Amino acid sequence: MKLDRVLAFTEMLQEFQKIDRVMHVPGFPDRLENDVEHSYTLAMLAWYLVSSEKLPLDADLVLKYGMIHDLVEVYAGDTYIYGNEEHLASKHEREAAAILRLQEVFPEFTDLHKLIEQYERREDAESKFIYALDKLQPIIHAYIGGGVTWKKMNIVLAMVIENKTPKIAVDPYVTECYEELLDILREREEEFFGSITT
């Protein structure tokens, strides 16, 4: 084992932890979730669903996808779906450059690079499941947190539906959960969004 590589990889993970997302941590209205917290929560939630619902998915692959699905953000930064258009437009370019940088900085971690490429192609059921769950998880967080992020960012339910529905639709299991949560949000829209717009 080469200590310098262990230290370098650990430092990269610590940098990943510094990437804040726009979502507030439920119960802490002034604290933003970071990418490590998001990835861990997503991976654990995915594992829970695969196991408890007996989904016909490879649990090990689902866990790995959950852990690495946003790793490129260590170099590319997070891209907020309702953010400025210029930043949104540069997402693909920034993330492609980040993939190359990860390969350059950690050439020995070939499993990681193959997995990132597989996830980005979204050709297997496991990557589609994680992709869809990644779009649902912030909605779950906002719901548990009483809509704090939505209210602070002036997000309305119609925006959530327009952005999330086609992305979540790639997986039937996640879609089922999403539709159930949408029913609740429609019934309690004013509570979570501050006003009714749909």
C-alpha cells in the first residue's frame, strides 16, 4: 500500500465534502447538505429499497453507483437545476473535464473510472434506478424539512413536476414512490411551497 496515494485519495474525498448543494439539511434550516452527505444518503436509501422491496437489481452495483454518481462534482462543482442558465449550459463540459481529471489524478483506480463511464451511459437498470432516485431524494429531503429549501428559493410545485417527472420516469420503482409523494404535495401545496400555483 502506498501511503501517498491513500493520502491523496482521502484529500480528494475531503474536497468532495466541501461541495455544498442547494438543499438544506432537514432540521437545520441554515445548513446546506454537502455532496458526501448526499451521496451517502442516496446509496443507503437505494440499498434499503433494493433489499426491502426485493427489487431485481444488483445491490452492490447500486451501492457503488450511489457513492460515485456525483463524484465528478469534486472538480466540476454542483449544478443547481434552477440556477443561472450559463452555469447550467456548462454542466456537461465541466463534468467531462472532471472525469478526465479524475482519471489523470487517480489512474490506478480503474474500477472507479469504468463505473463512472457506465453510470453516465445509463444503459443498465441499476444506473437508471440511481439516476431516478437521485432526482427523487431532494424532494424527499425538502418534504421532511417542511419545504424550507423550496420556500427560500421560491420554487413552486409546477417547477418540481416539470423538471423531475421526465427524469424519474426512467425507473418504474422510483416513479411509483414519486407519484405517491406528489399526491401528498398537491394536497398540502401551500404548506410546502408557500403558495398554490398549479
